[in-house]
Amino acid sequence: MCRWIEVAQPRQGETPDAETRHGGVIGPDIEAGGLDRPDDAPRFGITDFWFSILLHKKVGTLTFGKIKETFTYEMVGDAANLPQLERTLNPFFVSRNVGVKLSNSVLNQRMTYTVGWFNDWLFHGQSFGESANDFTARLTALPVYSQGGANYLHLATGFRYAGAENGVIRLKGKPESNITSNYVDTGDLPASHQNEISLELLANRGPFSVLAEYAESNVYSPTLGVPHFYGASLIGSWVITGEHRPYDRKVGYARRIIPERRWGAWEVVARYSQVDLKDRTVNGGILHKGLLAVNWWASTQWRISFGYGLADLNRKNLSGTTNIFQTRFQWIF
């Protein structure tokens, strides 16, 4: 993946991140032949392309273009900042969409809010009326923040309304590996829309942290009633070299670890997650996933990760277990 961002200079003490910049910012993100791109997709694709501008300190920053929807912690956060290697709650969000969002931090940066509207009709060859409208919102709170940011407690909730595309809703997801096929999949469900909610908890005390997430979806179908699906994730992290993951109070999530030693920082991560797409007559599968991983934050730009996971799937009266070995070599710039 190749990224180029034209940015304004951050103010003193600010995190140099595109979401927190002041003034007009353009951020294209170009992907070249990634392993997780579909075989029939073009070799080059635009992952992100957006423009943002600070309207007013009390109003917030307006961003529009091809961007992330504002829903669930693991999607709002960049992959470079997350302790785990990949995401598992992907049935409940889309990676990118075309739209506009308004975000801001309030109460002395103890709370953030983000609201957005999305409709990608321009890229699907549909009329505006045929394409689905998505509405999202996320509210975060920081009741505890002490020891210069080494100790903190983050709480958040989110809401997502997703309209049906051509009269159907489909939830599907992979087992924390982008090069696999979909393990859970509801198929096309006749529906008008789905309502989703999410809950987040991130507790950090020095080098130790716990991140818990929950997401659920209620699909409103004229023939199936209201099938209910959910997913949950629990992650424990220990930075054995003593560093901590700094919390960005302007956007409401934690950043990557910054090594304090020449040999870098080492982090041990354990994760358990479950996705349940089975309800009523819909059998999209139930997936349990465990992960053990080690992250070596070699510098502020380099991260090398190794992980082993077990994925247990039960779907359509069949069950099986997959052993997954993963590595990640990541350059952050």
C-alpha cells in the first residue's frame, strides 16, 4: 500500500495525524496489488481519498470523500495502532464508503463525537435513489486520564443505520485473516435496512491494557422478521519493555507504541472473539477465534508481528477448526 498525504503543520503538542489536523487537508491512500484485493479487481485502487477542513473549534472538522464510516473501535482505529494483526468484527461495518462526517472533541478533550452520512452511488453505477444510505454516530468518554497519559479508561458507544442495497442486506466476515474466504456469511437477506449498535471499553494502566468490543445488528426483513446478529472481542496486551500505548484525546482511540530503547519495544497480545450470524431461519455461521501474537515495534516507523490463531466455525450443520499462522511487516510513514 502506498500513501501520500498533504498536511498542515500540527500545533505544538498535537499528534501529527490526518484526523487531528487544522486547516484544509487532502488525504489520498493508493493501494497497489495487495493480497487481500479480489482477483477480478484492478491492480491499483484508491482506498481513501478525502478532504477535511476545520469549521470552528466548537463545531468540529468536516471531512468528505472516500473515508471510513464512524463505527466500532477496530475500524475507526488505523491498523498501525491496533494490537491485533487483523479485524474480526468486519460483518458489522464496511471498510470504506463515500460520504461526509463531522467530528470534534469537547469538555477539555474528555469526550469526542462523530456523525456521518454515506452513499456510494457514484462508484456503483446506480442512481442516487437506488443506492443505500448509511448514517453513523460515535460518542466517546474519557473518565480516567492520569500519570501523563499512562493510565486511562475509554468508554464509547456507536450507532449505524445501513440501508438495503437493491433490497437486500448481507453480513459476512473473515477469521482475522484478509487472504481467506468468508467464514461467516448470511447470504442476501431481503430487507429494508439494519440498525446496529456498538460498545467499547479500553482500560490502560502503564504497559497493561484491556480492550473489549461488542457489536450487534438487527435486520428488518419483510419475510424473516427481525433477525439478530452479534459479535464480541476481548484483547489483552502487555508491553514487556514497559512502554504504553498513548491515547489520542482528539479522536478517541489509542495510538501505536513508541519505543524508548534502541532495540525497540516488545508487546504480547492475546485475543478471543466470537461472531454469531445465526438466528431464526438464517444460518450464517458461528465463529470462535483465539489469537496469541507478539509485536516488535522496532522503531516509530517499523512494526513486525507474529501470530498464531485457532478459528472454530459451525455453519449449516458442519463444523471445523482452522490453524492460522500470520506475520505482519508494517512500515508506517
